[in-house]
Amino acid sequence: MITVVGTGTGAPLPPDAEAALAEAGLVVGGRRHLAGAPIAEGAERIVLGPLAPALDSIERYQDKGQKDGRVVVLASGDPGFFGIVRALAERFGAQRLNVSPGVSSVATAFARLGLPWDDAVVVSAHGRDLRTAVQICRSQPKVAVLTGPGSGPAELGAALAYRTAERVLVVASALGDPDHERVERVTPAEAAARDWGTAVSVVLCLDESRALASVRTVAGPPAGPARWALDESEFAHRDSMISKFEVRALALARLGPRLGELIWDVGAGSGSVAVECARFGAAVTAIEKTRDGCDRVRANAEAHGVDVRVVHGAAPTVLSDLDDPDAVFIGGGGRELPAIVTACARRARRAVVVAMAALDRVPAARDALTGAGFDCDGVLLQSSRLAPLPGGVTRLAATNPVFLLWGVRPPARTEGVPQ
């Protein structure tokens, strides 16, 4: 058996963990864990750095049939929560692990603030691309980010500053250390300007106006909207300048917005597509060239309880200052449409969807998608809605036909795409 002990957030070791350490022949852990643990004299100690060498050492120790003690692994907080338990179970089998969890850094940080965290999204940026954490912080009101070298508070703050609605970063360092623990509230810009050292335990990203959500039944982020392709009447719009719900339904299916991704809505108009993508948990940037249109997008986002970053300006020029998207919806463009589609296709990681009313613009948009290496397909959407007539009878009322094209980047051709 391998005993895995969670420690490091201030709580004392349970008696069975102390007994395991007293009998240990091999103890693996970080320097501070090894320094603070009651390890028996004569026990071999391995400082946990890169994971693979430590796992190899455990395997060699067990292969030798050592009789002079058990293996104990010391880890931070709850080792089954984004911790070493996964790697140990994959290498040695879950049945060979005896896990004694401590309190996770996430639970401890929220406890320091007096906040519940069953509605928080927890994302790890330790040894991973920071991009996913950034997009989740942009779209969700309560996020805990597990950080690492190159993905700390400064990098997170720099990525969030000026790109999202108002957020507060809570940087929790050396949790459980009575002499060095710090829990500090800062803006993203303030976080970006500081050197936080190596003692950061976790970073919380909060929209403090929504930090106390209603009572939950299921932990984590909302499961997603109960319905989508909302009726046009559920959005403020001007002169019916809004994507019809039939078009929006297929556009959403081809965009595939989800948590951790960034979606552009170019030529947003009312922002109906932007709002619907945000309701699925994606971070969304809406680009609109008119100021009254920008105001409508903001109003619609607020009415539906989602965050949408609104950028005032004309595409494709304004796109150069934006972060690379995972998928793009283009609902406007006029004569600039081919240039807009080309610019978006160069930047999109996954997909571009284009809605057009004019037949003349379809070939150029299709050529722009295929020229960027996308697999392209499309449909002409024509629908007739039920409409009442006097006398209790019903007729079919036709909506204007719309061409919907979509380009999907083939998996084999992703080399060179911004990551």
C-alpha cells in the first residue's frame, strides 16, 4: 500500500497519518512538507519535483520488496483534487492507495473570505495553457484558478485587464502558514504589475456583485441553458434587425460554444448570438460598429444575466486588437464581408459561421473560408411560422430566406494556428 497524506493548509495531521509516517521507509513530498512532517529517522526522503522520477523511485522501492517500511506521499491539501492521486492510481492502481485527504487550497481560500464555493468553477493552470482559465474567468462570476510557474496571478491579471467586466482577483499565498499566509484583493491590472513569488496557493476571480448565488442542487457551473434559439421578442432590437431564431439555432449548433472558449460575434446588431453563446458558458466578444447597437448588446446581456465584452468599431480593422477566438459568428459586413471572413478565418481556432441575406455574397464568403483551409458547407434556410387569422384559423407566414455558411478547421491542419 501507498499512503497519501494531504497537508499544508494548516490543519494538523490525523493520527493515522502520523502513524504511517512513523513506520515509513520512503517518504516523497515537497521540501516544505518533508521539513514539517514527523518522519522517522532512517527513512529515505525524495523531494517531489518532476513527477515521473518520483513515481519511478516509488516503483523501484516496491520492486525491491523492501521490508523496512511503507511508502508515504505528502501532498498539498486534498491530493485527490487536481493532485497526485490521479498519477499514483494510473501507475500503481487505485486499490493500492490509502488516501488521507487534507483541506484543499480552494476550500481554504473561500473559507478565508466567508464564501460558499459549491457554485464556483475550479480550473487548473498548473502546467497547462492559461488560455482556458482566462476565458472561464471572463465568463463566470466565481472561479478558482490553481496556478503554476508562468501561469500565476501576474499572467492571469495581464490577460484579464481591460478585457472583461469588473472582476476582483483574490490571491491566496502560503495558506495554513501562520507566519506567511496572505489573502489579498487586487484588480487584474494590480495583479499584473506585481511579482508574487512562489508561495501562491490559489487565485480566486470574483464578480463580487454575484458572489452569493442562490442555493444549488448541483455543484459547479450551471449545466447550460434550459432552452436556446430564444424568440426575437426576448431581445431588444431595431427594426427587426436580429438573427431569427431558426437561423440562430443552426448557427449555435455549428459554433458549439462552451465553457473555456472565446466566441466572436462580428456585426453583433442586437447581440442575440453573443448572448446565447454566453448562456452556454463561453466568453464572448461582440463587435458592433454603431454606438446604439453597442448599447443594445449591453442591455440584452444584462437582461439575460451574462457577461459579454462589447467592442465598438468596424471589422476587419478592429479585430486586430482582440484575442484569438475559438469560433466566430459573422452576421454583418456588407461589401467588407470577404475581408471580414478572411480575417476571422485566419484567427479562428475551430470554426467560422456566416449568415447572409444576399445571394451575391455567398460565393465570396465561401471562397474566403476554403481559401483559409476550412472545410465549408452551408444551407439556405427558409421557414414559415404559424400565424393566426381571424376566425380562429391559422396561416403560414414566411420569413426571409437566409444563407448560412460554416467553415470547420480540419484537425490535421491545425499546425500554425494560434494556441
